Amino acid sequence: MTDSCHGGATTPVLSADARVLLVGSPNAGKTSIFNRLTGLNAKTGNYPGVTVGRSTGALTVDSQRFAVEDLPGTYGLTPISPDEQVVVDALSGDLPGIGRADALVLVIDATTLRRSLHLVAQVLALHLPTVIALTLTDELAGRGGSLDLVALERALGVPVIRVVAHRGLGISDLRDALPSWSTWPRPVLDAPFDGAEQSAWVESVLHSAGHRPAGPDRRTARIDAVLLHPLWGSLVFAAVMVAFFQVIFAFAAPLQDLVELLFSGLADVVTRFVPLPWLAGLLGDAVLGGVGGVVIFLPQILLMFLLVSLLEGIGYMSRAAFLMDKVMGAAGLEGRAFVALLSSFACAVPGIMATRTLPSAKDRIATMMAAPLMTCSARLPVYILLIGLLVSPHERFGPLQVQGLVMFALYVLGAVSAMVAAWVVKAVQDRDGLLMPFYMEMPPYRIPTLRSIALSMWGSAAAFLRKCGTIILVTTILLWLLLNLPLHSDAELRAAGIDPADDGAVSAYVLDTSAAAFIGRAVEPVFDPLGFDWRVNVGVLASLSARETFVATLGQIASAADPDNPAHALAAMTYTDGGHEGETVFSAPTVAALLVFFVYALQCMSTVGVMRRETGTWKWPLIAFGYMFALAWVGAWLAHGAVLLAVAAGAAP
């Protein structure tokens, strides 16, 4: 999964003395080497004129500056997907505004050397200065394999450096080799291109290097016998997902209380030391009540990405993709689409961008249309808030917390809906389409390093906080203005029967007659059947900028109603007019409707924007927004009615 949520800007070409590209197959350790070489100097973005992502970093060795770039993983230079096409274009210098590379670092997995040498043959034929970084030699030895590095270097005609990136071994040797890139030795003759002849060349290189292949990883085989079993593997997968959400609720609560205590203390400081009422309101309601109301869910976000990083680092995610291949096949897609959908659990933006690995354009469209239905991290604060209003944290089903089970059910609902949506889109586009074979490498089970987990969590937390400090901050300030305008003089308040000295009555009157109230009431005919009042409507409209803004909006409204106890004000909020006047707004039917609405609604303009860039047309983003809003409205209406009937049946004697 990617760490950033809404990236995608074009990264400028770094000014450097030489440009070095990292090339290699997936799971070879290429990105780990890139991270070790560039440290905190890495930047992410897109290639100029191309939507495929790129990672670039700066490195200085012996006063020479290097621009290091991590290319997408590829098994060969015959492209079948946009990602692989970019690798070919980057190596040939055909990308606009970038030019040809000066040198290559070719990252090769020692445990899959026979297969990797075919990529080596194709890359060396480009006649660029190349050094080979041979990774996973420790695993090769641990599984009974062997290899003579000096003999391999002699057979290939290029430098070979042993690297164990997760432990930092060989990184200094690789770094020290870069300044002499122009004098690296090169092969005298190219490897043959013909398939049979190239295979014979590979065998000769392996023989010359004294290669003994790694034996099977017995531990991995024993674990896979259970985890890849159609029945037991599926049960384990379900158990892992249930435990996942139990942990998020059970362990995050104490940390969330600390964050809430911090923002409460800051609110007290604002009240005491800011003399201007309007500035105190802006800081207290918009910044602390709005943005702080979202930041309070940072512990859950961090826990979620910690668990995801652990599952990815251990190697379980590829097993989950294998298990889901048959499910994806039922939806008319291949298992690779699951990887893109899995990325959408972090954010739909990288999930949509991950569809570039799919060879079929029709599969890419179907997966893009389904990706926003996967439950992204932006929905997490909304779900946690609403589930907290619906279910007591003390309510349990046996040993399991009901809040965690409800969260799990919402994730399942989103995933199942995504499968159905993909099946419909694929069926409409390609009624007679054939599924392409699905190949996915199963890496051995590994213990992830603390550094890799920390980097993943930091990237996720930084992206979340940047979002809070930009999109959500701007939106909450705008909402604060809408909630407090127009201004009312004391004479106007008295004419309306409000005592200007009664702060509570003034706040209620200002809120009820604000510009936001006017907007919220204007759309009531659309949302009234779902049980939403004007305040909820404002939150729903605000969430178009970012889903988390729904939480920030309700936080502002609750703070305005009761600055001392906004959580109680939210739970006790009642309809101020209409046929439900005096009734609780966040009743079980309305909360259920809101949960289902946010499962389906495409409340994210960044997702719409990246879908437009990936498809090259507004057609598919508009279709996605329209069908998801229709699903959200109908689903929320059904949920509201069903829970209303259930409550009525339970109350009947």
C-alpha cells in the first residue's frame, strides 16, 4: 500500500551530475535499496505527461550528486501494462522532459536467479553502465543454496555487489561504487535474444557461477498448507479481519483519550488568553473543534496502518490475494485486481493508480469503478464516530466487542459491493471477455523490520496530518464562517426574543439562522427521507471535499451548541423544526442510514480527479459519482426504514 493519500503531482527532474535508475522485478528488494540510498531525501510524484508514479531521491557521494529513481517492478522489457511500458520508456530515454539515464542499478533476487537472468540479459543489451545489486543472498544460504559472486561477476561482465537491504549490508559498497559509474566494465558480447538460446545462456551463467538453487522453504510450505487451503485459509482470513477491527477499537481508546485531553487543554488556553470573541471562536470551534475532532482519530489511523504494514511485511497480503483470486474471477476480474482493491483500503487514489499493473484496459476501468467502494482510511473517523453513537463500547457478543463487529460488517459490505460493481461494469463492457492467467509470486514469510514499519506508519500519519492541515482546515474555516454569518446585533437578537446576555440562547439562534442552516435546509427534500436534518446535511455536503470533514463539521456544530461538552451535545442533538421537532437526531435509524450512505457515496473529489486523469475522460468519473450517490441514497433509505421497523417491533408489546 502506498503511504500517501492524495499525491500525484509531477516531480521535477532533480539537478544532478548523474541520473541512476533502479531496475528489478517485484519483491526483489529494489525499494528497500532505494530507501537506504536516499534516506529522507525521497520524493514521490508522476512522470511528466504520464500518470504512472515515480519515486526520486538525491544522493551525494564524494562531492558528486546523483538523482536516484526507483522504477516500477518488472519481470522483463516486453510491456503488457502501463507500469511496464514506463520502465521500457525510461530505460530507452523516451519519456518527455527526462532523457536517457546515465547508469543503472539492476536489483536481482538471489533466490530466483534463474528467472532473473532473463531480465539481466535484456537490460545489459541496452549498453548502459550497469551494476548488479544481488539481494536475499542470506535467504539463499539459509535454504541450502550457494553462489560464487566473483564468478557471477566474471560470467556477466558487470560489477556484482551483495546487498542485504533490510540490514543495511552492502549499501555502503553500492554507494561507494556510484562515483565511478562511467568506468564500470561492460559485457563484451550481448546475451542472445532468441528464447531457446537465451535459456542456454542463462544455464551457462548459472554453471559458471557455481549456482546451487535454494531449497524449498519448509516453514513457508507448512504455513501455506493452512493459509492457502480453500477452507482453512478462508477461515483464517476472516479471523484475521475480525481481529484487525477488534484491535483498532480496543487498543486505540486510551490513546484517543490522551489526544482528546490535549485538545481540551488547548481549548481552555484559547478561552482564557484570547480576548477577541471572534478569534476565540475561530480557534476554538474551527481549528480545535473541527480539525481537532478529526485528529483525535489519529491513534486508530496509526493502528490500522501498523497492522497493514505487519501483514504486508510478513508476506500475508500476497496469500490473501491468492485466496481472493476465485472471488475476483466471479466478478470477471483477475487476482491482480485484488491488489489494486486492497490498496484502496488505505485510499482509493493509490488503489486507482495501482490498476496500471492490469494488462486489460477493460479490467482497469472495472477495477477503477469498484475501488472507491472499498472502505478507505478516510471513512474510519466517520465510522468510529457513528458507531460510537449507535453502539455502547461495553456491548459485547461473547468475547468480541460489538463495535468492532459492526466495523467489520461495514468493511465486508464495501468489499462485496465493490465485487458486484466490478462484475456489472465488466459485464456491460466485455460480455465475452476471457480472464487472463493470474501469476503472483509468493514471498517467503519474513519478520518485517521496525524501520520499515515505522517508515510506513510515519508516511501514513504525515499524509493524514497534511490533509488535516490543508483540505480539512480550509473547509472547517469556511464552515465556521457559514455557521456564524450573518452577524446579528443586540437589537436584532432582542427583536427575535433572545437575551444577548444568554450565551447559550445566542449560540443556538446564530446557528439556526446561519448561512449553513440555509444551505442545509435547501437540500432537505433530498435527504429528509433518510432522517437527516439540516446539520447532518451540511456535514454530508462538506464531506465532498474529504470524508473526514463530516466529523469536523459535526464537531464545530456540537462545540457551538455546548463548548464545554461537545460529545454530549452531539448525542443529545434534536430536530429544531418539522414533523420530528424535539426528537433525537442521531437515533438508531438515522445513524444506520448515515453508515450505509458513507459506505457507498463517492465523497472525495481527489478520487474523482485521479479517475479523470487515469481514464483520460470525464465520462467514467461522472458515471462513478452518479451510480454511487444513487446506491448511497437507496441503501440509506432502506437501512433507515428497516431499523425503524425493527425499533417499532421491539417497542411493541
